[in-house]
Amino acid sequence: MTGPAPLIYLETLGCPKNKADSRQIRGMLTEGGYAFTDSPGEASVIILNTCGFIDAAKEESIQRALELARWKKDGLCRLLVMFGCLVQRHGAQLARAMPEVDLFLGVFEWETLLDRVSEFYKDTHTQAEAGKKAAVSEVSADKPAGKLFARPGPARDYRAAWSVASPQSHTGYIKIAEGCPRRCAFCVIPGIRGGYRSRARSDIIEEVSLRVAHGLREAVIVAQDTGYYGKDLKPAATLAGLIRELSDIGGLQWIRVMYCCPEEVDDELIEAMRLPKVCPYLDIPFQHIDDDILRRMGRTTDSGMIKGLMEKLRARVEGIVIRTTLMVGFPGETEKAFLSLMDFLDEYHPERAGFFAFSPQEGTPAKGMKGQIPGLEKERRLDLALAKRDLILARWQDSLVGKTISVIVDKAEGDGIGSGSGSRDYDARASDSRASDSRASDSSRDVCLYEGRSIWDAPDIDGLVCFSAKAGVRAGDIVKVKITHSSDYILTGEIENESCQ
């Protein structure tokens, strides 16, 4: 490479699995000699990792790409790339409709980015030496293929070296598989990502071990269905076995399991959930509780199985918190079916519940089903479900007031503390507390504000714990915090002592 390499800006939309892909992309490009910036205005290359799951996600991805395109006029950008699920699904339409974007790559093309960016840089440098303006390939309505690459096929396996080639955080997503083994009537993911393909267990252990050596303390296990892990391998493996091996890695403190379909939560996995390093937290997408709706969705569970599973988990895993995803307004959802979902919340009160209204997607069986629910009715049902969800969450969080819990520190004062919901209440209480301390002792000058998560809070998804402590607590430390207040998604407390794990 001749001359300084262009700076790259990489932005990720969508789920944690996309974030895991972006980490590999960043590591690959870093290993290739490229540097990154947090400001799109400073970047010569801008890469947007997109989401194409539902209409709202698609619209967000397109709007963000158009916003980033302004840096081609107002900044240094000469290459704008859209990558990921949205491109895999709608690449040809995007290439025709968005001339602002120079390159479209599907989900199985990310490993080609190094060559494509290097080729662009070489062409740009050659043209610059000749005094010419750098250009990118053009696309016309009848010839989008000039900048569209979205082939089907297996993705290249992750590389452990790439996972640490960029700055390492104390918490990180560990993607253990690609694709999905299920065919739910509402979901486009199998059409985008293909069938289920587990990563080799040795590769996962190598990645986590290397990342722990570089500061990782919390491994968040993700896949489209983590519980299905290893069933396609020869010899077969299990998620429970993988968790046991991860637990043996010295320096790793927390293991958190996300996206585990209820069919896969067996006795072996429940026993693994009891291991000391495994957070008493399991993300299980139930989708609904009504048997007829579950059947129409193409799910292989029923209400009895779901309720029995929740009872078993709570009986056998001490202090477990259940996160689930539930849908309202699926075609054929009668008022009775909806009320059965509300009754389920009242009786089983999952502590973490994410709701969304059914959104018909092209290419899915659900789009053409009879019994489509009008938009206003879906919104009404969603509002009712969210209100009940918020009440359940508030009651559970209130039950923590007065208790001492484990918290992993994410941010210290000056690192963007107070940006979440409920933060103003916390800021006011913290300010009053420090003012009172200052009247009592000059040592208050050494007190800082910290933000973290309880053992029941997944990063970027669940709530926060805010507390004050003496200076010197670091991101990644695990501390004991006595909870004194609860507000929205924020717990506020006092550090029990100044020692950290």
C-alpha cells in the first residue's frame, strides 16, 4: 500500500449478531493495514451494516445510508458501502434506487471487503497521482450488477485473530452459528442467512480465550438459535457442553445466553445454567402463548410446554430472569387469543419481555394468510401489552430495592454517564448525595459516578445500574451494589465496598 491508508467509518444497525459480524469486518480491515475513525466526516470509506428483518428496520437502514451519503459532499468520503441483511434481501432494488451508494454487499460477501477497499484505494491513489478525480463504478436501472454483490452461500468462519484486531471491550458478543434451522411463518431470516451452520467448538474456544487475554470478562452467546448449536456437527455437540468449556477459561467472569428457542432448553442445558459463571438469565423467544396462533406461526411449541419450561427454570436455576419476545396482531389472533397472552403475563410475569406487532414481509407465508389484523387494532394490542410489560418490570425492579446485587461496570464518570432513560432522576440524586458528602468531608472529591449492568441485564438491551464509588473502579470490574432506588430501566445504588472481583 502506497501512502497513508484512508480512514474507515463502520456503523452497525440491527441485532447483536450484526455487531459480531462488524467486529470481524473491523478486525479484518485493521489487520489489512486500515485505521478506523468514530466520525463519518473524517472517513474516506463509510460502511453501513444494515438490518432487513421488518419494515421499520429496512426504513431505518435506508434513511441512515442517505444521511451518511452527505459526507460524500461535505466530508472526505469517496466510497459508501451498504452491507448485510437488507442488501442480501433487496440488493437489486437498492442498487437501482440509491445511486448515492457505491457498493452493495450481501451477508456472505463481508470477507471480500478487504480486497474491494484495497482495490478502491489503489485506483484512487493512481488517479490522484494523475490529477484525476477519484470515481466509483456507476450503475444504471438496467445494469445494477456493477456494484451489487449478494451471492448465496456459506459465510467464511470467524477468525480469532480478527476478533482482537480492534479495541477489546470487557463485554462482547460471541457468535456461535450462522443461519436458522426453523421456518417460522413470519420470519425472513432463513431466506437471508440460510440454514443452520454451527461454528467448530475449538474455534469458539480459541476466540473467547484470545479475547479474555485482551480484557473480555463477559461473553454474550448469540446465534439465531443458540440452543440448536452443534446438532449439525460431526460428531454432534451441544450448547451445554460449549458452556461448560467456556466456564473453564480463566479470567472469564460471566457467560450470558441469548436467543435460545424453547424447544432446545433441555435438562442438560438447565444444569449448565447452574454453573457459577453463567448468568441466571435466559433469552427464550416464545412469540405467543395461544396454541392456535403458535400453530399458525409454524412454531413447534404449545402453551403447556412453555408454561412448564418457565416453572422448571425457576425451580432449578436460582434467581433466574427470563427474557422473551412476544408478538401481537399475527393473522388470526382473535381477542380471546390476545387476552390469553395477557393472562400469561399476569400469571408468569416474565421479567424481561420484548413486544412487537406483526409486520407482513414479502416471501413469508404469513403475508398471505387470512385474518390479517387492521393496523390500528395491532397498535391497540401492542400498547396494552407494553403497559403490562412495564408494570411487571417495575414491580420486579422494586423488589430489588434494599438488596445487594452483582454489577459489571460499563462506564465511569466522563464516559457518557446519564444518557439512558431515567438518567435525570439519577443525576439529581447523585448530585444531592455528593453535595451532602462534600459538607461532611473533603474526601468526596474522590467520589465518581459509574454505570453498569446487573447480572440480569444484557448489554444494549436491558436496563442499567448507576452508583457512586471512590475513584479507581474500572470498566469490567464486577462489584457489589446495594440498590436504593428504581426508576424506569434504571436502578440506583451504593457500592457495598470498594473491592472488585
